[in-house]
Amino acid sequence: MSIERGVLVIRPGGKGKPPRIQVRVGKTDFNPSQGEISQSILDRLGEFDGKEVEFERIGGQPKKIRESGGSFVQPGRQGQAGMAGDRPPGAFGSRRTVQQQGTEQHDRPQGRRDFHNPYNFVPAPPRNTDNGDLGDHCPVPQDAFLPNRYSGHIRVRMTAKTPLLVPDTDRVQVSAGGHKTYPLLVDLYGKPLIPASSVRGMLRSAYEAVTNSRFGRFSQEQHRNRLAFRMEASQSLRLIPARIENGHIFLLTGTSNVGRDGRPNGPMYAAWLPRYDRNGKVSNWAVRYADDLLPQHGDEVACWVEKLQHSNPSFVFWRVRAAVRGSDTHRLGPQLSVSQGGEKSSPTQPTEMKKVHGWVCVTNANIKRKHDERLFFSDVIAGLPGPFPVTEAHRSQWRDLIQNYQSIHEDDLKKRRNRDQKPDEYLGPEPGQTAWSRHVYRPGDLALADGTLCYVRLNREQAGVDALLPVMIARELYSASPWDLLHSSLRPAATIEELSAADRVFGWVKSDRQDMTERNSTAERVAVRGLLRVGPVISESSSAEPTESFSAPGIPLAILSTPKPQQGRFYVAGSPLGEAQRDGLSKAEAGYAIGKGLRGRKVYPHHAGLPDGHWDEPMRDRTQERPDGRAHYQEYRRPQKNRHEQGDDQNRSILGWVKPGAQFTFELNVHNLSAVELGALLWLLKLPDGHFFRFGGGKPLGLGSVRLTIDDVEVRTGQDLLFRYSAWHTLSAPADPSEMAILSFKEVLRKTYPPPVGEGFESVSFIAAFLAACRGFDDGLPIHYPRAPEDGEPGPPSPDSESFKWFVANERDRKLALQDLAKDKGLPTLEDRS
């Protein structure tokens, strides 16, 4: 790759912002990321203002910027020139390697940590299904008290540490704009009504985690499809326009041949077809037919095109000047005069105009500032790869990818329908407001039919098609699905012989749909009643004490982000053991692939260290205030915008909550539990002080932390019950088996999942992570969704709630993964440079 030269320019940041570093090449200034600037420059930045530097140009942008005649030193390395690529861009500080249960992992370099993500994961390593109590086997009979198994009741007290959201979904109020307002669920006497089923769900989730049972909910039907990720913009230059004809893929490369890396060896492959103004509307200069109609997607056309030079970044392309329907170029009028150029483009040769035949590709105004559609054509006589036959693998890949697009945006399209807005309508420049690409809302685009226009990526040998994509900067399927990465021992039980500890204790229902005729004919059991029942949840306070009501319109809660499992850096583990991946991987490298694993069971760590008064005055917008100079803002409330409350279909409002300090009691009735099964339950109910379960709604916002304690335990073995009911006189109560059962659970778990040498039960990976989630973090950092303000500095939540900008900035600069929960030191606030 050739070396180019430019001048380094240091511009003041202003208002406390760090200085901006630019590279000037000719009259063009580029803004490289800090990860592309040699450490030898960063160490003496003030000396290089106005000095000449060297760089390599990749995708039109300067990369590996270093002093003239010097070597590129990756940021964070001292005196190790020539090791470019050994560390990810944007990574700073020292590097050390640690061993985690046999898997190598690189710790994050030291740097600023500003917050913790609202969710993390409890690892779920592959299970030993043959292990007695923690393995898989049929449930025990429930028609008798078994001699060596425990039955009885446990009385539990639940105390709210933070407010609890228990919405009354039957009385929800829905505004014309789709905003939902929920009253608190209360009984006839005004006391909060806590459903026993919700308590059961909370306990089951915890029990699954600490016994490493099978996932209770992980449907093959839902998770067998591969997820997709948005490819890096630089990779789009490798994509080649193509058309499906007679079951074959024909490349349409314009006037260029395909280079060795897939990029054009001349002008860009497709010609630009002028279409939109800066507001996403059809412009006055849009190319039209003689009858004033716009060219439509798939139209076969003859066109005049002219060659232009784009200046920043630098590339050559063809632009359509006139078009007629059909393939006959003789129907075109006389040659047009060439363009006079403009700010970003000018003719490379004033007389270079060409008649071509091709097809119109319209994907709509799907990004802000889009001004052109595309014309696919080919004027290359020989030497093109292909044509390639369309295989069943191509059709399956295409169908899966388009299904992924359509499923992701199903809710967005539904909202537009409810508002009488068209899917191809440009509503604004922000994500979700631009027009949707046609393949997102057209069911017919699922089929890779003749006439389909698409983009192709060839394999390295250019002897076959590696991928077919609907747009130039597209989503691409990961090589494996979430189902593929979940170890078979953790997948939901398919038969009663596969029931894990949580399935046996809490019950099991076969999850995936199956033909009912076949099911009935084989007399297959599809459900098993559990060995634990949760009794009524009773409020221990008077009717007025435990609740707080809010006058209409209520408290507008902050927007809760929807799960985004396509974020491989957060959801995908480096191995089946569930450990975090290292930083700096590309999107594809950090994604779903065979040999990796899932991070585990999603949990919401307790928000520890909240300041006094954090939950006071919830009706008042204090989101921009920071009490006592600390970092904990009023994250649970949606900030006002222009002094107006925000209530739309993105967030919810509440008219009441259960106050901190409210107490409830309930009984757990157990039947025929083994000592280990009972021990796991009792261990959960006897967590140390300062450990909290999460219950109800709003957990990412800090709501729903509860403390569970035992008021009373009365459990006996079947043998003890036999002696009791067969005796003629009163027997003394048997010894409390709690400590013995807990020790049995710890011992079996330790043998099944050995902790690191010299460490105890609490160091087993999933136990350590679970305890960390229950107690929260002790470093004083707040918990909130990632933020990327313009100055890159920590601050209050934005009224626009644009957490997606952090992920964009992370992909551009840092490529950070979500750390292991038990060792999580936090994440930095990043700078929005969009």
C-alpha cells in the first residue's frame, strides 16, 4: 500500500473539549480517530502542529498516521514501533493476559470509567447432565412423601429497597399517540397487589442461575435464525452490483473490472441517479423520463452518463444525465453538455459522456443527506467473473437476511401504519425517521427471483458468490445463530428425561410448538407440575403506608431500550464458558460463530450507592441536576424537552408505585425436594446483608430491588413425617435441616463446577456473577444506558435518549466489549462525532 503525506493540524477543542487532530492533504482536512495516530505523535502532540506526517489511505481516509520517516506505534504502546495491528485502535494503557477457567482473555487497558451498563450476564457453562441432583433426570413421584426428601413450608419476608412497579395492565390508559399510562395494581382495600406468579418468576430465574439449570425460555423457533450486523462502511466498496437472470447472478460493474480485493479498478461500479434534496424529498434536479415520471425500481433504461471526480473523499464515478425506458440507446437525444462541476465534484474529462443500458435500483431516502439512487449497468466487454448459478444456499441466505430486516423493523412499520405514514416516506434525518428500504416492508422481496437487483461479495478467489445483499451498506448474517451457540445441555428440556433442577422444582412445559396429532399419538408428556408453590403475597402494612400515588399525567419513565442481541460485543462470549470477548475485534470477529458461546443469563445489577433523596420528588424533573456533585442523576425519569413532558409510544408513565421499605410475606410450600434442591433454595433466601433480588418493572432504571429473608422454616423428610403421624405421643421437632442442605448444595456444586485452585464456592463463575448482580457495584459509578454526547464527557441524560450513538462511536473508535459481571469496572462515555 502506497504511503502518502500531509500536514498535521491541531485545533483547540473549546469549552473544555480536547483538541481536535486533523490531517490536511491539499485543500482537504480529514478527521482521523485517535486510534489511527501513532503513539510517538500523541506523546509530543504540541510539537507536530503544522508538521508533515505520513499515512496510508484506506477507504479514502488516512490510517496509521506517523511522523515522516518513522514507524507507526499503536496507541498505548511505548517504544514498540512496527507492531501496528497488535492492539485494537483506540485501546490505551497496558495489556496483561489472564487465565479464566482455561480460556485466555485480555483485560481492558486502564482508562476512564464513567458508568455501568444496566444489564450484564451470569455465565452458563456447559452442564454435566449425568450429575445426580444438578444433572438431568425424570421428576420424582408426587403422590407420596418420599423417605429421604423434604416437604414443608418456608415463610419468606420481602422488603422493598427501591420503589416497585407493579402495573395494572387491565386499567391502562392509551393516548392517541400510543403513550401508555399505568395505575398501580391494588386490591379492594387499596393495598398493593403482588401476584404470586411474579414472585415465582423472580425465584425461578435466580434458581436457574445458581444451579446452572437449563434455560426455561429459549425457543428454538425464535432463536434458530441467524442474526445480522451492519457491515462497516469501508467494506461496501467490495460489493458489486448484480442482477438475477434465468437463475444466474450477472455482475454489473459499470466501466470497471473487478480488482483483486473486489473493489473497482476504475470508476465506481454503479452510476449515480440524481433523486433527492437535503430534506429527503424528490428534488427539482431529479432525472425524469420525457413524460415527467420518475424512473422506478427495476426499470430497464438507456441513459446518458458522465464521468465525475469526487474530491472528499477522492473517487471517480458516473452520473446519469438523461434516461429513457427500454434498452435502445438510439432513442436517447443528442449528447448533453458536460456539468460545470461543484463543490465536491467536477468532470475529469470535459467531453467524456457515454450511452449505456442498465436497470434502475431504488432503495428510497433511507439515510440522511442521501441525494442519489443508482443505475446498474455494465460496459465491460470481457474479463468479468461469472455468471454464477443461484444455489439453494444463496436463496436460503437471502431469505434469512430479508426476514431479519423485516422482523427487526416490524414494530416500526406498525407504528407508521397506525399514523397513516408510508414506509417509504422520509420524515426526518434521525434513525427511524428516514424512509425504509424497500426490502424492509415488501414481503415479496423474500424470494431471490429473476429480475432481483442486489449487491454481491465474491469469495477471495472470485470464483463464487460469498454473499448477496439488498443494499450497499447492508446488514450481514453472522455465521451461526444464538441457538447454535447455546450448548445442548443448556437448551430447554425436550422430554421429561432431560429435566434439570429448576425444571423439576418449579415445573416444566414443553416450549416449542409441535404437531398435536403426533403428540397425542405418542402419549408424550409435555408438562410436569413443580415441587414448589408460592402462596398469596400479603402486605404487612396498612393500606396507606406502602404506596405512593401520582396525579395525572403521572411520572413519565425513561425509555427502556429493547434487547439488541445482534450486539455481539455484549451478547456473545469468547467460548462456551461465557467469558467476555476481548476489545478491539471487528464486528464480524465479535459476532456469532461456531466455537464461541453466549454470555449467559441476562440480569440487571442492583443500583448500589444511590444518594439520599434519589427517589424523592419523582414528579419534578430533576434529571439535569446532580445532587451533592455526585454522578447519580434522576435516571428513572424521562427528561423534559423544551420544558414539556415527553410521553409517546417509546416510553410509559405510571400513576403510582410501592414505596421503599414496604414489606410483604408469603409462604413457599415444597414437596419431595432433595437435600441439594432444598439447599439451593435456602441459600438464595439467606444471602448476606446488602444483596437484593430484582422484581417488577423498570429494573434497568434502578426500580425493583427487594430483600428476601426467612421468617420461619418447617420442612421434614418423608421418614420424619411417617414417625410423626404414626406415633401415639407428641415428638419433638426434628433438627432444622437448613445448614446441612445448604452445605450439600455447595459441596455438589463445587464438585460439579470446580472453582479456581485454592478458591471456594463463591468463586464459581456463575455464583460470583450472581452475587455481584445482587449486591451491585461498590465503585460509586452510576448505572445507566450508554451515552455519547458531543463533548464526550459524562453528564445528565439527554432529552433525546440517543443511546444508539454510543454504539456507533464504540464501533468507530474503541470497539469495547461488555466486561464479565464479577470483574466489571465500567465503561467510558464516548464522543458523538456524527
